[in-house]
Amino acid sequence: MRIILTLISLCVVNVTIAADRPNLVVFISDDVSWNDHGCYGNPAARTPNIDRLASDGRRFNNAYLTASSCSPSRASIITGRYPHNNGKAAELHLPISGHLPWFPELLRNAGYYTALSGKNHMSKSGAKVTAWNFVSKATGRKPGNSGGHGDWVNVAENRPLDKPFFFWFASTDAHRGWNGDSEWDDAVYGPKHGSEDVIVPPFLVDDLATRQDLASYYNEVTRFDHFIGRVESVLKSQGVWDNTLVLILSDNGRPFNRAKTRLHDSGMKTALIAHWPTGIGSGGEVTDSLVSVIDIAPTFLEVAGVPTPETMQGVSFLSILKNASTTTRRWAFSEHNWHDYEAHGRAIRGDGFLLIENFRPYNPQPGPADALRSPTYDALKVARDANRLTPAQADVFLAPRPHLELYNARQDPNQLTNLAGNPDHADRQKQLATLLDQWMDETRDSVPKRISQDRFDLETGGLLPAEKRDGYRGTTPGEDRGADRSNEKGPH
């Protein structure tokens, strides 16, 4: 009887402790560049809710993804590991190795109510995601709303009130093809963005078709922002908002040429907004501290009081939430693996510099196949054929690419001036190249002999004939070295 009473007492204590722990929410947009938010200096982008949370929380100026590719990026976030250390998940649409824990699973085991609503795009070999990771899972698609956020309010309203919660709220906004325009409601979202409103990046042609394409994209960014505000209202009405740590980010850059799938900032840099009144306070301090998205999992676990497993290669940035001037890492690493086309590239960032090593330099990097089927790419091809490309636009088609690219990202934010081979930067190039080699070796990365091949046409973005794409999948990076069994962090 005494044993039974003791067990009951422990359960009551554990529930009480769990109920007092901070709640956790991550909002992930789909294919949205960091500088397509008002709080990151874009006066044309309407993101009022995100901007307000940034002004009252913590805005990260140097947050980077591990992959500018949907499922590999999300896999890194949820496991706290680099893409090549997640097994087959290093490449688009492939599963994470089954033995690796996901942080929502650990939160659930620790008493959190866990829910995924919206885009999933993650799988685990040999297991069903819903059964062990999330108590509830929904697509977020509703009549009149294909953006992946149709269930967010319902999930927040109908959660169990006696448990702390973790919500993975992931929109499909702003992935191509656009559906926000046809589902738009001025009374809800305000007026649509017009072609005259947008900011055209230097890599694209500034014509009407491109501007209209960008306006449709902006509309989806605004719709994503709207539903963040809706969730905030629910959590405030429940009295739990102040004890809720919210992170807002994207899985990769905008789905336009020279952005998504690129190792440059246009593809790999993400907005990262943190809001947590009881943990951060107010005042909207900005931090220039370098963070990687593999740091999110250990951060959430530390906030929840859950031990971080040795499999996670990220480092918690809780100290940066407490003090904006704190530093938790010096280097951040990123990968470019197969996403529609043959690719293998690696990058290191730190001290304001970016070094890219292209292991498939003979291939151009125009972007994902859906971006190649866009009016924006059509405009670029017209300019190319008429010999009217600017140097920034010509980079979309460049082949072969340099084996090494070195950029001073502070002075050259669009990374247009390659400093590799410049004697004035020889020491910096050597330092970063040495660190990149060390990271690849220690984390068991590799450049497979038989790498995955193109599945789509590089000119049209159309699916290649069956005889050209059969057996296009090859060995994934790190697979031949057992990288999914390595827990080494490498330099950081």
C-alpha cells in the first residue's frame, strides 16, 4: 500500500511540475526568405503580427538553416542533426533513420501535449509519426484555406488544459503553386499586394510578370502572419500566452531562382523571432549572435527541463534568449544535396564570412523545378537569350560554378563578389576551408561516387522522360560512412 501511495504521490508531483513548465510553439512558413518580413527591413511585406512579436521579443539577425530544401531542413530542426547525419533524409522526400529521437517525442514522454498541424513532410523509417511523436496531427487544410493553417485555432482551443503543450504549426504558405490569391478575403487579410508593392531581388528581372509572381508570394506570407495572430489571441484568452515560448522561422528561402536550394543567404538564411514574456521579457532586443536551426531542439528541451540526448548536434541558445549579447556558437554549417537535381555543396559561416565548396561545380543552380516553371524564370530566360542579363541574374545560369566561393557577407549581403583566390583574403579562405574539411570528416560526411541524378529538365523544369530518370536515386551523403550513427558535432 505504501508503494502504491508513493507512486500516486510521484505522479501528482510530476503532473504539477509539468503544468508549470513553459509551453512551446514553433511556427514554420514554407519557402519564405528572411528579408521578406517587415521587421527585417522589407517595407513592402505586410507581416504585422510577426513584426509586433519581434518588437516585443528577440529578433535573430544571424540564424541559418542546414539545408535550403523542405524535408531535409525540417528533419534537421526536429532531430537537432545535420542532414547527412539523418540518414536518407539528407535528400528531399526521404525518411529519417528510425533510431534517431525527435524532440516532440521527448517532450511527449515528459508530459507535454504535442500536436502537429499543417505541413509535415517528415517521416521516420520503420515507424508512424503520429503514433509516437504527436498526440494529434492534422493537415491544416480546410475549404477555402489550402495554406496549412486551417486547424491551428482549433488545436489551440481544444488542447487539454492540465498539460503543458508543444505545437508544431507549419503552413504550406508560401510554397508554389500559389493558392492564396484565389482564397483571399480582403476583410480578413486586407488588400492584396499589388505588383507595384514588391521589392524585386537583384537576381530577377524587374518586369510585370515577375512582380505579379512576387505579389502572389507576398500574399501568402501575409496569410501565414494572420494565423499567427489568431493563435496568439486564443492563447491570451486562455491566460497561457506569457508562459509560452514562440519561435517563428522558415524551412528555406523563397521559391524563386537563386534562393531556394542555394547555399547563399538568399536560400539559407532564415528569419528567427522568439517571443516569451516570462522568459525574455519585453523590449525587442535584437541579437547578432550566430545560431543554427539544429539548435532549436536542444533549446526547447532545456526550456522544458528535458535532458538533451547525445544524438543532438545542436547547442541550446537559451542563454541568448536571456541575454542578447551571449554567444553560443562561432560557426554554422549548411548543405546542398539532391533537390530535383544532382547537387552536392557545403558551406560554413562565421565572423561575417561565407565559404561555399561546390563538389558538383559543373552543374548550374537555377533553383527547384517549380521555380523553373514560373513566369519569373521565363523572364530570366528571355533576358539570357537577348544577352541582357546583369551579373547577378547571370549567376542563375552559371556553369561551371567555381569550386570555392568566399564572401564577406557583412559588406556583400547578396554575395555577388567572390573573394576566393584573392590574396587579401587568403588567410580567411584557408581558415574556413580547414574548418569545413574538419566538420565533414568528424561528422562522417561524404561525396558519394554514385550521387542522385536530375529528375527534371534544367531548362523547362518539366519531368524528364522515364528512361532518363529511372534509377535517379543514388547513395545519399554520409550513407557510406554510417553518418546517421555519428553524434559528433564538429567545430561549432
